[in-house]
Amino acid sequence: MDTITHPRPVERIVQGQATSDGAGVRLVRMLAQPLQRRLDPFLMLDPFGSDEPRDYLAGFPDHPHRGFETVTLMLAGRMRHRDSAGHEGLLEPGGVQWMTAGRGVVHSEMPEQAEGRMEGLQLWLNLPAADKMREPWYRDFRADEIPAATADGVRVRVIAGRALDTDGAVLRAATEALLVDLQLEPGARFAHALPASHNAFVQVVAGTVVIDVASVAAGRMVILANPPEADGVVLAAGAGVSRVLLAAGRPLNEPIVQYGPFVMNSQQQIAQALHDFRRGVLA
């Protein structure tokens, strides 16, 4: 564990807004457009989870994206990905799907189950202006392909970045994105160094964690403050086993213009994305 002398305090605890997306999949929007500038380079966070098939069976039929990346962490259930770049993969429990939309891709994400629990989180990560029109990229990582490490009652799966001397499955130089899936035994503590300039948040997936003096229950997102003296984040589990997603990244400090599934730097670029999509030349 890193030695942290000035842990980041809690700036705000977000409850999120229940909504639906795709063809009616129920989810909670934790990070939406009003928080995009505050949590730059992160654009959106949607936890989803239900034992009711009617809440997820319709899935996410074909829809376009341009200008950013999607990261999906599957906690329970199975979902099939297909896209216009010819990629296909099956996302299963513990697996992670990373898709770089770049200049454009049309994809679908459809459940491959008729009953049982479907649960996960999808995060949108912005691309810098220089990369928004890059070639699309896609990779499915099975649960056993996510680099992992354990220490003092904490199991860390490093999706992106580096933690506990372990490089993640994906490295992103522009945003220096850190995405770690943490499981903490009762009373365990996790400390990780972060540059004070990086924006960071914690999504509590299960159990309760203590950050600063706040006890945060499952289903809440914590925005961590950025005081100049802060040198990292410290989390402590409550009485039970806890699971959290820790995300941090270097802000791009570029204009953010979003219109639905397109995130660019200007209204003109959004208009071009719409034009390309309508003409069938987005991807």
C-alpha cells in the first residue's frame, strides 16, 4: 500500500437518478452531463442491476458512438457485443469490455440470458481532441485476464493504470486513467497515491466504505475533493465485505460537447457526426 499523509476528503456524495436507456434497460445514472466538467475526463457512469428479466431483456440494440471510450464491468449475467467494425464478444461475470469508438462505431449489447440477475457498470471515458477520430478499437477481457493483486485483506483488480505494483489490462497515456475494482474484507484499508490535479471518484458497489469521516453505503458515488496538498485516497471497509470501483484521471481541459451518443469538442463536429450517421458513413 502507498503511504498517504494527506488523504482526499469527500466533496460530495451522489445518489444518482433512476432512468432507462437502450430499449428500456433500467439503470441509475450516477455521472451525467452536469458533472462532466467536474470529473473530466470521465463523462458518464451507469450502474445497472436487476433480478427481473423485463428490466434488461430488451438490451441495447444497434446504436452509434463517436469521440470517446466505453468501459463495461460485468458483475453478474452475460451480454453479447457486436459492432460495425467486425468485433464480437461475450461479456461474462467479472469480465471487462473496453471499446474505443474513435471516429465512429455502431454496436449492440444484448443479454444472453432469459432469467437471473444482470448487473454491471458502464463508464464513458473521454478521448483527447487529437484522438477523437482515431480508428475504433475493442477488447473483451475475461475475469482471469484482469491483472490482480492482494494485500492486507484487499483484492485489487487493475482494469486501467497501475495499483499495488501491478499494471492494468489497459494503459491510457493521455488521461492516465486509473480504474480499479476493489474488494475489501471487513475492516481492511486501501491507500493509493494520486496526483492532486487528477479528478477522482469512488462508486460503492457492495457493503459500506469509510472515506474521510463519511460512511458510504452501496449504490452511492463519492466525488473526492482536490485540495493541493492531497497526495492520495484512503478507503476503509465497514463491518462486512465491501466492493468499490475507484476511478481517477488527468483532466483533458478541452471543450466537452455532447449530443446523445456523440461527444466532441464543438457543435460543428457534432453536426458532422449526425450527418455521417444519417448517411451511413459514421463507422
